Amino acid sequence: MDKSKQINLHINELVLDGFTIKDQHHFGQALQMELQRLLAEQGIPSGLHNSGAVARLDGGELNHAPGNNSAQLGVQVAQRIYGGFGR
């Protein structure tokens, strides 16, 4: 990746109540992979072009549908995070 397009994303805190350690790991991996995919395919969202710093981003509530696993939830949260940057 070109240095001028390299970004560093740091998530200070992510609270996952009700998840097992294994599910937390799967969730985190899926979240990271989906954010990487979105950034690579769709580029840096407009909300990050100026300062690049976001103090807090609320992803809203997710409805956990029966059959959804922790990785699927991680993808959904990543998509909400990415969408929130554009505001």
C-alpha cells in the first residue's frame, strides 16, 4: 500500500457483553477483515479526509437474528462503523 494512502485505525474500547472468549475472537477478526475490505474497495470515507480523528462513533443497536454468529455480527458492526465515518 502506498504510504500516502496508509491509515491506522485504533479502536480504544469495544464492549461485547454476553460473548464467550471464542466468540469475541471471531467477532474481532471479522470486524477487522470487513473494515480492511471496505477501506480497500471503497476508499477512505469523507468524514476521515480532514483531521482523520473521530472521538466517538455510535454504531447503534444490532438486532441479533437467530442463526447469526459472532463473525456475522462483526461484519455488521464493521459496516456500521465504516458508514458512520461518512457523516
